[in-house]
Amino acid sequence: MERTFESEIELLRLGEGETFRGEGILAITKGLLQSGVSYVGGYQGAPVSHLLDVLVSARALMGEMGVHVESCSNEASAAAMLAASINYPVRGAVTWKSIVGTNVAADALSNLSSAGVKGGALIIIGEDFGEGASVIQERTYAYAMKSAMLLVDPRPNLASMVDMVEHAFALSEASHMPAMMQLRIRACHVQGEFTARDNRKPEHGTNTPFAEPAEFFYPRLSHPPVIYTHEVSKVSERIPAAQSYIAEHGLNDQIAGLRPSRLGVIFQGGLYNTVMRQLQEMGLAGPDGQPDIDMLCLNVTYPLVPDEIVEFARDKDRVLVIEEGNPAYMEQQILRLVVDAGLSTKVDGKNYLPEAGEYTGEVLTAELGRYFTDHGGNVLDLDAVRRRMEHLDGVRARAHDLVAAPPPPRQPTFCTGCPERPVFGAIKLAERSVGKVHVAADIGCHAFATFAPFDQGNSILGYGMSLASMAAVTPMQERRSLAIMGDGGFWHNGLQTGVASNLYNKGDGVLIIMNNGYTSATGQQVIPSSKHSEIFGTGARIATTLEAMGVKWLKTVRTYSVETMVKTLKEAFTTTQKGLKVIIADGECMLARQRRERVEKAADLKAGRRVEQAKFGVDTEVCTGDHSCIRLSGCPSLGVAPNPDPLRKDPIAEVKQDCVACGLCGEMAHAAVLCPSFYRAARIHNPGWLERKLHRLRARVIGAMAGSNAGAT
């Protein structure tokens, strides 16, 4: 994983009155334990990958408390875990990245929401949205509305987040609705403190199991004809019960302004820090966060509480709704509530704020400044607002002046030594003889191949969906099409959605499976075929699974063996054998490999055992300065340097210090018949007697040759 929480897990044992200091994700875990959760699970994905990592790292504590922990194969299986809360009074929590993970889990969520829950059911959503997102720009809010699920969006400070975890469970039980807690990336990684409470062992868990199963009760099934009563129950019972709980416990924060303004602002709880900071910068809020105007911070964004909204808007001329993303779900509901109440209050929102995109500090300053300048002149200190806007304009102007020319683009790329890079270089080399092919890309590290210098990928449809996405393309191509899939995507969705469907329909494409051993893009979480996990995994082999499914043409190739990979690709594209052709590109994730080997080498050095550290370099006298090596591999450890030969002007290739000695540069030069300018050097720690003797002999020979050459000149 990208970071470890091993040293911080003990914070989860803090008791009543003790101060917890740490990161948001760890605080959420503490909130789960304080809530008496019985089972937890999920699927990794930014920005909540670390939540699952923490749950796994804390397995000893979870076991002591009787909490069941699962690392699920995908988001659908995680959502299905919550079925335990339909029949039993147990609290369960699962987590995944949204919106893509919620899409995968949609079927299970719809059925769960229809039946309703007895025990609290909480889904902790990593809302990967905005300028730092890695997924399609959609929102979870639509799922909350359509399926009648609670949506909690807490203020991003640790105390509020932990309180809302406990309230979310209670709210779920009071309304029988599953709850989703939306956490933006800034909330996940926010640092802070809160006063801890004692952890609660669940009444029923792995240490205190149920003596008997739940009785059969047909109305709990999401099955006709009771689904029609479920729909009525959502509207007539569950949503009103949720609204009553929200109002009774004051889950939404009404903040009275210092000035008697007839303006008000309603916004999502997750935007609290950004909104308040910009108001402070504009002189419209004090250092303690007390604003000049009335504000309603919605820590629960669905369902809205009509009486709360109407009372807030009743004495206002205008209310601004700050709702990130598109469509304007909340704004539309608030407008309807205000109109139905017969109020003359004007509801503003997307007419001032951007209709799409993340509401960063810069965005809010510009648009809030415009709004307050237009409508706050009677009460607010607009001079401070104008000064803030002018200051930002000045910063932009100075930045523009400092950058005479735009900086060169720096596109995302594979890590240094990534085992997937040589595969895409091999595809480029194979296309020289077989021609260009349609490439169906996929979610994962291999999606970096859609950037230069590879520029490979015609579509991305979802995690593990590459093979399925070219189902209608392949029959209409003269050449076979190529699908790229990671081993994580294979187990997540690719096996049943892609491979099974392709075999069933007698497809004739080519599939490359990147077998790097982990779900690498989210932090090296283990998968069923991982080899180095002591906790999860089955040791399953992808090749054995494919053979059992009926794949006849199957090759396993070491990823760094570029020449072999090129030959295998050419064979796959040109063979007369029909049917799916699968190449398993085998090479462990370099980051995970380095982390493991670093520890092993340190232990060997300490014990006085032999350790070899390799590096690659470029022979400056041989390098032609053509730079084909860079264009074919795109390795970040390859750069350019001034040519030391005064008679040659072209810069030469250079291997930088971050080289991990994967050998790709030499392999690529050999496979593409480039100049043989790369060399490998090895530094030996604690060499054996024979190596020391050979070193002395080589040193004498080299010294003698250098001396004779010097004498000749």
C-alpha cells in the first residue's frame, strides 16, 4: 500500500475522554468502532483506499471486538454484504470509490434500499470529484434520490466526521434507510483531533453469534408484489422518519450571521472549510468562523428537511445555494420548497456559480464576490470583498507575467521500472509489421499508455470492461482488435463480463492481462492471485482459471522480455486459429517489489551477506542522439544531456539516478535494433573471495592497458 498505518493503529484503542490526533480516514475507523459496528468490508479506490487498508491493518483489534472484516472482490460484493442488516439488528459498514464504484454496486443498492434495513447500514463513499479526480464527473446524489438512501456530507473536521458516523447508523435505524457518507479527498486526508469515546463491542458479532437464523419474512424481500409496498413505505414512512431524526438531533448547522442581512447561504457540509475560508478572506467572517450573514450547513444533504429550509428562507430576500456539481439537485428541491411555501424569496445558485466542476477556493472567491457585490450593498462591507477580488486578479496577472511561455506539458506516466511499460513498447514494435490495431483500454495503471509516447487506447468503459467494450468492434475490423486488462480488473469484472461473454459468442480478439500481482493503482492491495499476502487471497492462477473457462490459445510472457513479447503479439494477430487469444504479461509491480526487496537487502547487508545493486548507463561515445529509446519506452529515468563530443551537437541520452535497473532500455534497444549504447553496471556489497580475486585481476589488466595506451600517445 502507498503508506502504512501500522504505527497509528493503537490510536483506535483510545477510550473515553482521551484525545485522538491523526488523519481523517483513521478517525472514521475510530467512529465505526465507537458505533458498535459488527462487520466491515469494501473495495479499494481513491480517496478511501486507506480506509480498507486501516481496517485490514487493525484486524487484531477487530478480532478482539468480534468485528468481521472482508476485502471484497468488487463494489457489488461489498454492497451485498449489507444484506446482513436487512434481517438482523447488526450495524455494518462498507466502503468504495464513487461514482464508478457506486455504478458497479447499483443493483445491490437498489434491492437493499427497497427492502430497507433493520440494523444500521453505512456506505462510506470516496467522492472522487473535481480537478483531482480520476473518474467520470458524476455525483452520488442521484443514487440517494432515486433509491431513497440517506446521504451524509459532514463538515471536514474530525469531530464532525466521527459524530456523523455514529449519527448515520442511528439515522439508518430510525428510518430503515441505508446511509451513504460522502467524503471528498480533502476530508479523507484532513488532520486534526477530537475527544474519543470508548469502543463498543457489537451485541452480535463473530465473538457473540446468533443462536438461530432470522425467521422467514416475505415482506423483507425485494421481490414482487411487496416491492410496491416498499415504494410506498419510502415516501410515507422512511423519508419522514429520517427528516424527523435530522431535525430532532440538529444534524444540520444553522449559523446566525453577525449582521441583520436579508441574504442567506445554504451549502453542502463537505464545502464548509472552503466556503468559510473564502468568507474570511473577503472580510465576511471572523477568525473564529462566525459569518456576517446567516448560513445553513447541510451535513445531511438527502433527504432535505422542508420545515428547516422554509424557516431559513422565510425572512430572506435571497438565498444562495452552493451545490457542487451538476445537475443542481439540491437547488431544484429548495426552489420547489420555497415556492410551495408561498415565499417571495429568490433562490440563486447555478445562475451565479459554475454549473459543473469543483468549487475550489479560487472559484468561490470570484463567484461569491460577484454575488455579494450585486446583492449585499445595503449591509455588507463590500470594500473588503473588492480588495480580495482585486488581489486575486493581481496574483493571476503576476503569474502570467512570470511565465513568459507556458511550461512544457508533463503528462502522467508509468512509475520508473513499471513492468507494464515494456508491453506497450512491444505493441508499437509489433504494429510495424501487422499494422495499427484497435486498442480497448481499461481502468488501472495501464491507462497511462493512452498518453505519449504510446498513445494507445480507443475507449475506456469501466474497470475490467475492455474486452467487453470491443465486442462489436472486432467483427467489423480487418485486423484483430486488442484489449488491455489488469489482473485486478480481471478479478473485479473482466472474467465474467469480458472473458465469459467473449467465449460464449466465439470472439476472435486478443487480450493482454497485466499480471503485476496487486491492485497497484490504489496502493498495492491484494487480489485473489496475489502471492505475497498472509491475510487475503486464494493463490488463484489466472492461467488455470482461463483454461478452465475454455481458452485454448494462452501464452505467459515476462513483461521485460520485449523481443519475446513482440513475437508473441505478432503470432496472436496473425495466427489462423480462431477464438480468444490471451497473453498474460507477467511482471510484479515495481513499487511493491522495491519495498519488499529494500527490506530484504537491508537485512542481508546487516548480516554481511552478498548484495548486488545494479544501474544502467549510456556509453556517450556510442549514443547517436537519435532518442528512439526515449520515444519507444517513455521511461522517466531516461533524459537528455549535452553531448561531450565537440564535433557532435545533438544531445545524447542519459540514465538518471532514479533508475531501478529493470533493464527495459537495453531490451528495447535490442528488440528495436537501436544503437547498443546501454550498459549495465553492478555494485557488489560483501563480495565473495572469487569476486574479489577477479576484481583485482581486472583492475591490473585495465591499468596495464591504460598505461600502454598512454605510452603510445
